Amino acid sequence: MRVKGLDLASLEAKALREVRAKHIGMVFQSVALLPHRTVLENAAFGLEVQGVGKAERHKVAEQALAKVGLAEWAGRYPDELSGGMQQRVGLARAITSDPEVILMDEPFSALDPLIRRQLQDEFRQLTKSLGKSAVFITHDLEEAIRIGDRIAIMKDGVIIQEGTAEDIVLNPKDAYVAEFVAGISRLHLVRAHSIMTAVHAWRASRPGAEAESLARVEAQADLDELINLMVGSGSDALAVVQKGAIVGVVTQSDLLRGVQGQAQEVPAVHAAPIGEASL
């Protein structure tokens, strides 16, 4: 792994500690707050390690706490906070030093489902707004799909497949990945551009039919939207558009294949993902 152009595996202990302190934020599974320090002091701890003065580090920590919704809790102690609030303090501590990368080791695994989903959404919004890269470790594929722009699946310490959630679900590399993703709902994951039939193939199967007469849907529409639109329009097919042009047709059969997790084979120009996922 490289951070700021530095190969972490080749650094000596002192240099590695410096890179970790300045450029890498960490959120632990067990939040690891210091019980004898206030929320503010915990959030400022990383800057304290760097030797930043008290007034300055507290000012930056207050701003970080405000970003995670804990500005009014700065003077409290960890044992006065709920589990979800403690994890927010951990996240505030991680972003206080303005790191290049945030590493998160199953930070939400011990929380109840409702709080967990809330924190997942808040974390994604926060990292996007701050422009931070984050590496999130989890055993929960649904959590990975909810949070990640790209997902890497590991087995025995080796990455066996990497890509967008849609890529992995529709095109598992091997039996292990296929089994791993078997129970995942495709409704909000699979997009129209991945299951559509090429226009010429659709026309060949329906002589005289014109895609221009069909209800239209964007190429990034998910299965749930496609089903609702098809039911609402009373049609058995939808025209898929990209930049105003029809690039394919989604039929009822395509929808069923999408629910099963099967991608449609269409020309590469049509099958290409719309846009690019950020790392």
C-alpha cells in the first residue's frame, strides 16, 4: 500500500509511525476511547500525539465533532455516550488530523441494525463531503454494498475479485464468490444497462416493433425502478436511454434475469458502465 507516494511495507518503524500519525486515520472495531478523557480530548488525541498545541488541537477537534453531530457532547466522558455516539467520536478522532486515508475495521459490527444503517449513511456522506478515501473492512456483504464504491473480496488473505458491487454480483469470478453473493437482493443493485437487450436483437424478435414508442428509462435505473415503471406503463418492455439516445431495451425476461443476477450479453458500447466509480 502506498500513501503520499510512500510504500508502507518498506518504511522503518519511526517513518511508519509518522505516516500513520499524519496521513492515516483509524476507526477501530472496539472504539478504543480513553475513559479518563473527555469527548473533546479523545477527538483531539491524534493531534496531541503530533505535538499540536492544546488550543489549536481543541479547535480542530470541536470542528470534527460538529461534523459528526456531537458538538454539544464535547465535555462529556465516553461512559456517558451510547455505542453509536462512541463510534462517532472515533470517526471524529480519525478525521481531526485531516488524513489522506481512513481505515475502518468493522466499526459498526457491534451496533443494533437501525443505528448501524444510520452510521453507514452518515459515514458515506461525510467521507464524500470531505473528499477522503476510506478502506472499510467488513464481513457483511450488504454493508459493503451500502458503503463501498468498489469492493474487494478476500479469501485466505488473497484478493480474488475486485470491482463494483454490480460487477461482482452479476459476474462472480468463481464458485466461492458466486456462493458469497447468492443471497443478496438485486433490486437496488442491478442497473438497466447491465440487463438490457440490444435494440437490433429486440427488433429482430418483434418484426415491426419500434423502440421509440416504448416508455423510457435511464441506463442507471435499478431493478426496483424498472419494475415499477413497467407495471405502471402496462408495457412488456422499456427503452433504455443514455444521453438522450436509445441504447437498448429491457424486457420482462431481462428483468427476471436481473433478479436472478444474470447479466445480458450486449455489445460492449452498450454494456459499458455509465460513469466511473471512485476508489
